[in-house]
Amino acid sequence: MEKNKIIKAIGIIVVVLLLLYAQAGHINLPGHGNREQKNLQEAVVNYVASQLTNGETVEFGTKYNSNDYKENGEVRYSATVEYYVVAKDGTKVKRTAQVVTNEDKDKIIEWKDQ
């Protein structure tokens, strides 16, 4: 009986440590990548939409050539993104840009149209 209590206690400690480790950013929990993808899409759409003046809208297309890296001790994310500017009449124009974001991909740090 005493042995079972020790095993349960160790199990609880292991689970707590794993959760703390994950929360510190060392382990990506399920759904983490989906959240970051949505963050990137929203950041791109919001960035482009803030610069449009003729009532156009923005649709996110795709990303490629993406990677994480460190700059001045901070994690950055770089990607080439394709998006569409949609005119009032429904005409879509495809555009491409190189973007750099923060680690969570929810803030654009650099933007270069291609």
C-alpha cells in the first residue's frame, strides 16, 4: 500500500514538472502550432489592412521559407508570405512579402514587399 502512494506521488510530480517545462516554452503542447499559424495570419492581414485606403480587404494565402532564429537573445520568426488584396469589385491581386515576427508570430517586426 505504501509503495502505491509513493508511485502516485512521483507520477504527480512528473506531470507537474512537465507542465511547468511546457509552460516555460520548452515543449509545444498540442494545438500550439495552430495558434501560431492563426497569429501569423491575423498579423499579416491586420498589417496590410492598416495600409489600404480604397476599401479593399485582405486574404491570407500561404507561407513558405519559414524559420525560427535568435536575434539579440530573442526568438524571431521569418517567413515569406503570400496574401491577396481584394478590391471592392472582387478582383484579387496576389502579393508577396518577407516578414519577421516575434516568437508568438502575433507582431510584425519587419516587412519587406517582394
